[in-house]
Amino acid sequence: SKIDINNCNIYREYEFVYEEDNITYHGIIDLMLEYSDNIKIIDYKLKNISDNEYVKQLNGYKNYIEKLFKKKVDIYLYSIILSKLEKI
């Protein structure tokens, strides 16, 4: 699938820290594209993109960013070796 990188704010290595239920979460989003009505989060992995831990991690990013930006968020994993982009 293609992602349009025109008409969006591009954030690379977007770092965040937040606290929920007395647990501190810290993450760095590889690539975040902010459009007028939605946001796409893309996480780079070397090869394997079918690990459930990644899905859990990305859903954490998604929940946080949706609250922060008040926009719909789609999450993707990108395999560098396979040049494959997969929507989660």
C-alpha cells in the first residue's frame, strides 16, 4: 500500500513519556505522519513484522497519540529487509 507524504506534518523519532495507572510509558515512534483529519504511525523493523509484542507496542502508541492529537490513528509495521508495509 502507498502512503501519501504530501500535505502532512512529518515527525521522525517522535519521543513521548506518559503515565497511566501509576505506570510510566516511554516510547519513540519511528515515523508519524499527521494529516488534517488523521495520523499514520509507521514503525520500522528489520525483518519480522508478525510479532504480537510489536502489535501491543503500536496499540499503546496509537492510544496515546489519539488522546493527544484528538485524531484517528492508523498503525503500520514496515519491514526494512522485505520492503513490506503492513497495516495493523
